[in-house]
Amino acid sequence: PTRRSSDLTQRLISDLTAPDRLEALASCDARRIAYDPFNFWDIIVESLSPAHFSRAFGLILPTLCGLAAWGLSLTWLLRRPEVAGLSELIGPYTALSGSLLTPVSFLLVFRIGRAAARFWDARAALGAIIEKCRSAASTSALTYASTPELRDQFSRWLSVLPIAVKNDLRALDASRSVARGYRLQQLCPVLTEEEASELLDSKRGPILVLNRLRRVSFAANAASETDPIERAQALRSINKVVDDLTGAWGAMERIGNTPLPFAYVAHLRTTLVLYLGLWYVSMLSRFGPIVLPGLLLTSWALLGIEAAAVECSSPFQRKPNHLRLGRACSEVAQCVAQTLAESACEEARGVRYSRGGEVQVAAAAPIADSVPQHEE
């Protein structure tokens, strides 16, 4: 390799691991709530602290306040002397609450089960993107060693693919100008400002990046000096990885854009509120206002199941319980940089690989600057 190509590779490595850029990617995620899964009570106590309001209280609170008002109204009404016979009148209707318990239980179990499955599928798709990016980086570094400029071009677009996926899954903030500038900081200087603006203006950013990866891989394959059979195998391998990356992004997109059907969610919430309302009537008519605090706590527990399902069913936003997309982008960038650094070291020593194994050739001109090492 020429000194110019080595310098460009070193510059790309520095751009990928620039501290300001990695910090901007890390700040894309909300502060993660760390907990010890073996400490039962600490998790319960910490989840109730104001700093860890991560149970979607905004979804629970209005319904809980409505149930509290319903309970207080019933308490006041049942204690009025002019309606002394109301308890006996509504007695037969209170039995309906028990008959609703079974369907409500089945609906809630299915709801939280589907939410957990969607979260797990989203996590698997994000992990597949990281895995396939690592595979593509190492494969391209070996296959395109004879064309370092095109190899570096492939690595540049590969490193920004997770960022494009993140931006596609997350809508811009209220202040679009601030959010756009923030996203430009994550893409530059790996991409030029013109390329970064084109990516941000694209209707589907990941499609643009995937198309660039395929074009660069075809150009690098055509310019490769290896055996035609090896080139065909390498192109097939790279295309397979790009296909897998497309599939992983598609899986995340489907999870984000297809919630559970409205009919199911509407029926679940209607049945749940109806059950709780009848249950309040039954318990308050039998035991009086002393059971109201217990009723509210139990209502909070049942409503929390629906709130947890909503929180986890599409885990791509900047929330404590959601996936850390920014960290995934940073991980891919550092993996690509490490692969390029190792490839640059081998180029400096004149190492080549072929089907026959490792072949040593004359060492290239020494590189002035050594490959930078970055601490974790």
C-alpha cells in the first residue's frame, strides 16, 4: 500500500474513534437503570424513587385518579341515609366482577407475553446488526486489501449504518434544527458534511447506506487482484452480509411500526376498567371505605401490567427501559476501527493472505505515526 492510502486509513480510524463523536453517540441513550437481579427488595424500592419513574406512570396515573374519584363517590353515596337500601339493590350486580376476572387475566397475560416477545425480537435484531457489521468489516478488510481506498470507503458506510437505522426508528425532537445538528455531529467527520446531509435528508436513510455498501463492494471486487473464483466467493459473502443487515433493519422496523391491533388493546382496556369499576362497587358496598387504599394499590398493580407492556412493546426510543441504540452505534464504530487498525499493521509489514495461506512480501515504507490505541 502507498503512504497516502495508509494515511487515509489512519485518519479514518481516528475519525471513527473520535471522543466527541463517541460521546455524542453515547448521549443518544437515556441513563440506564442498573440493578442487581439477585437483590429482590432493592429493585422494588428503587423503582418507586422519583429518579427511577420507569413504569409508565403517565399512562397509569389518569386511570388511577379516575378510579379514586369513583371510589370516593361510591363511599359518599353508600353512606347517604336516603339510599340506605342501595347496597341490597346492587348486590346481584357485584357478582359480575368475579365473572370478568378470568377474561381479564387471560387478556393481560397475553398482552405482557407479546410485549416481552417483541422486546426480545428487537434485542435480537439489534444484536444481529452488530454481529453482521463485525463480520462485514473483517471480510472486507481481507478481501479488499489490494484496494485500500475502496476498503476504507466500505468501512465508512458500514460504520454509519447503525446510526442510519437509529435515526429511522426515532423521530426528530421538537426542535428539528437542534436535533439535525446533533445528528450531523454523530456522522461527521466519518462522512463529509455533504454526504451526512444527504443521508439525513433521505426518506429512508438505511436504504441509502445499504445501496452504497453494495456499490462499493462491486467496485472493490472488480478492482481486486485476487483469483476470479476467490473474488466471486468474496462478493457472494459480502452480499449475504448486506442482505442480513437489511433483514435485521426490517425486523426492527416492523416491530416499531406494527403495534398490537387496536381492537385487542381497546377491548383489553375497556374490560379492565369495567372489571375494576364493578369490583369497587362490590368491595365498598360490603366492607366500606376502609378497603379503598387496598383497592387503589391492586388497581395500580393491574394497570401496571398494561403500562409495562406499552413501555416494552416498541423499545427504540430514548427511555431507560429501551434498547441502547447509541451504544450499539459506538460499538460498531470501534469494532470497524480495530479491524482497520489490524489491517493497517499487516499492510505495514507487507503481509498478504491467499488460499494457500499467509504470504510474506517486501515490507512497505515505514509509517510515521503508529496505529492509535484507544482505551475502553
